[in-house]
Amino acid sequence: MNVLVILIPVSLLLGGLGLIAFLWSLRSDQYDDLDGDAWRILSDDEHNHPSKN
């Protein structure tokens, strides 16, 4: 029973840290372009690289 005194605050702290990290990733636009990478994989390589001129 004494273990719960330690485990419950630790689990709440870790859950809070996870929530803070998720909210930070939302605010820093990490999920802004979800389809862009999928379409870039399918396109030709010669159109993705800048010209060497």
C-alpha cells in the first residue's frame, strides 16, 4: 500500500509531461502537413532537387 503513495504521483507527473509534450508539438505545427511527405515519396526525384545552375 505504501508503494501507491509513490506510484500515483509519478504516473500523474509522467502523464502531465506527455500532455505538455503533445501540446507543444501541436503549437509548433508538427502536424501541419501530414499528406506532403506521402506525396513527395511518389513524385519523381528529378523534380524534388534544386537545379545545380
